Amino acid sequence: MVAAKASDADRIAEKPPREIAFYLVYGPDSGLVSERARKIAAAFSDPGDPFSLVKIDSSELGAGSTRLADEAYAVSMFASRKAILVRDSGRVDISGRLKPLFTERPQDTAVIVEAGDLKKTSPLRTLFEREKQAYAIACYVDDEAAIGRLIDDEAKTAGIAVSSEARAALIDLLGGDRLMTRGEIQKLCLYARGKPRIEIEDVETLIGDSSAIALDEIVDAAATGNATELCLLLAKARGEGIDAGQMIGTALRHFMMLDELRAEMDRGRPPGDAVESARPPIFFKRKAKVERALSLWPAQRLERAVTVLGEAARDTRLNAGLAADLAGETLLTLARVAAQGARKR
């Protein structure tokens, strides 16, 4: 089946077709990947039976492994339906383990693969996009419109209104990871419970402009290759308890923007004009740093940076105890790459 359209992705995740047994959910927004994969798995499993949902890490599916086939064809003694959720780390090509299942579909069993950002040439993505009984669902970082819809949906569920100023501020502050964005909005709704609506002061108090500025400084240091400043900012961020996942989410969103602006430059647009065209607009004090970053990062390296940050977003979410170290190591690696670009100029 062809890749699912972006406009259909949420609908498919909410109510996956019963006749389709195979789903690949992938993309740079690890939070959105996890959210959609979890919804699909829940739709095919029985909430009253924990054995109806099987979770497998791709590291268990190396050469000679029959784990996936064993689980897929096993007959459940209790549940009438079953879902298998495979988390793909990208270290092992699992497409060969899936092909036999496509040939002989398991009865009353759905297989959902949760993956990172996959290139068009990825064997796993190619397999799902060509298979008639499968869906490939891409999960990209939410744009302003998507973040706005998420704010409206969560506020409606909580029974509270949001002022236009507060909504605009949230759109600027959030994004990069769907689960983190949803969590911040839910936290804000809980904080403002009992009030007629969420105001800009509530956003500033709970989410904090100061932390947003700190995150921007960290991201700019990494993107421009200033490792010394980055080390100081990372130490400060750790001391102030800034969330590592939010840090990586901000970096991911920034590098995706750099990737878009770099494409504009490669088509002949002057750097200054490309920066001015950014949406949402770049704060005027950061424009010079963004221009410098664009001069240090060619398109190929930006593409790789987005992939690395997507993987880091997933890893920090799955390894909370190591999140700060993982985030710091990733950002320092990017700073070293940028510094290499500066030396070559």
C-alpha cells in the first residue's frame, strides 16, 4: 500500500482498518511515532488481557531468530486478538523477518513497527510501502497549525479556554516532540484549573520564557560550533533542572528549520533573505547566529543531524536516567561537526 497521507495519519492511528495487519510508524518526531504506534496496538489488543500485547525490541530479531514468527503464529489461549509492537532501533535490518509474515498473514494478529527517521531507500520503509496489506505512516515534527490544534483539543478536553496571546506563546514554545508537547499543555491545563481561561502569565509562569531562552542559547551554541559555551550552558541547564528531552526536541526543531532554509539557499536565495522567510519568525537577536549556522552546515550534514537528533529524542525518552548525558553528548557531537565546518571555510 502507498504511504499514508499526512492528513489521514491520525485517523488511521485512531481507528486502524481491521483488514490491514501490518503498520510501520516512523519519522523524526519520536513522541508522535510512539503515540500513534501505541494507539494502533491498543486498537488490535484486548485492554483486559495483558498477554494480547507483545512488545519486541529489534535487537531480539537478529540472524537466526524466530521470535517474531513464533509470536505472530502463536494461538492465544485467552484473547481473540493480538498485537505485536516491534521497536526498531535501526541497528538490525528486520525486513527479512517480516517478509514471510506478509506472505502468510497471521490470524487475528497485527504487527506494528515503531521506527526512527527512515530514508526512502530504507529496506523496511520500502517493504511496507510496496505491500498491499500494510500501512507506512510518517510522523514529522508538528508545524504551527498542528500545535495549535493540539492546544485546542487538550484545552477543550480540560474544559478551559485559552487566550489568543497564551495560544500564540505556546505555539512558539512547543513542538519537536508530540508527547512532550501534549504533556506540557496538559500540565498547563491542570495548573490553570478553576480559572476561566489560560492567560499569557500562566504560560510564562509554568513553561517559562527564561527556559525557552536558555534552550535557544544551547541550540545556537551547538549549531555554530561553540563547544566551550555549550559545555557551560549544559552544566547550567542541568543545575536548573531543564528537561533533557525538551532540549533535544528544541534542537530537532531548529535543525529541521536549518535544513529548510539551507534548501532555499541552495536554490540561490541569499542567507539573509532565507532567514527572514523562516516561519515562525526568528527572534531578531538570533538571526546572525542562524545565518552563521547555515554557512557551516551543508544540506547533507543537516539531513544527518536531523536523523541523529530524532534518535536522541527517542533514546532520552526511553532512558530517563541517562537523558541528560545522552542529550549533552549529542549536542556536543553536533558542535564538533559545526566547528569542523568552520575550520574548512
